[in-house]
Amino acid sequence: AGTKASRIGRQPSAPANFISPRPSPACLPRPTDTLRTQLLAKMSAVPVMAMCGAPMSARTSVSARPAFLSGTALPSTRAALPVAAPRATALSINARYRGKGTDLSQVSSFQGSPSDTGSTAVQVARLSARVLQLTAHLKVHKKDYATQRGLLTILGQRRNLLKYLYKTDRDLYLRVVTELNIRDKLSMII
């Protein structure tokens, strides 16, 4: 019959004839001794029920305690598991592209010098060669979605480079587009 705030902190009271399913706390070991008691019951001859109520030092004698509690190593009762032989060569999984199968023959026509690898036209030519290689791969492996995603990334890079080339050097842009058989979308839009 009170407000909501007065009912929040209250626990519902149990009926008078309610019997708790929990055993009495006198026979339960202390919370800090629970794990130790279970280990001692498994490892020593002293039963758990005889240990209820007495402190840890009075429950068992030093000789009845397991060896691991006194700090000595226990002998292993399990048979030794077989160990795998070491590999002569480590297997390496590497998905990095190393240029295998890419036809870079058209790249040399856009290079200003033999060491020219970074000019915009050369980058577009290299990316176009990679696009051709990946489309051939995807015709065989139709469900290779990782390659499909990589192809879309490369197409985006090439599109950005072509936009830059269109803004800075229109003649070179038209030459690159015609020689590499790239659809000229920018001339129609702008």
C-alpha cells in the first residue's frame, strides 16, 4: 500500500512453514577452505563428513595431506602422450600478390624512362593489367568473393587515378583510355 519507491528495496518474505533446501551452515566448510577440502577428500583417506566443523589444522594430520600441498612434485600416473615430430619445413600461407600471371607488356609504352614506375599513366596501366588477370580468374572461380572484393578495390584505385589524369592532362587521359581499352565515362559526365 506504499509508493513504488518504498517497494523497490524489499524482498518478498517466505511463508512461515517454508523449509530451506540448503543444509545447515555448521557442517559446511568455510568458503576459503572449500577447494582445499574437496582436494583433500579426493586425495586423502579422511572422509569429508568427518572434516565438518573443525578448523583445517585439526582436520588432517601433516602425513595425510597430499604431496602437492607441501610443495613436492607428484609422480604422473598417466602414460606419456605421443609428441608430434617437428616439421622439416614450416608451411607458409601468404595471400600477398606477387605479380604472377599479369601481362605488363603495355606498361612500357607509358613509361617516361625505364625507372618510371610511379607516374599516373604507368599506375593505371599496371592496375589495368591486374584487372584483366583478376577477371580471367573470376571467370573460372565464380564464388571467389575475396578476389571479387580485391578487384573492386583495384577498380576504385584506377578510377581515382583516371579522374586525376582527366583533370591534369586530358590528352594523356584519352591516350591511356584508348590504348588500354578502358570505357571513357569521364568525358561523357564532365
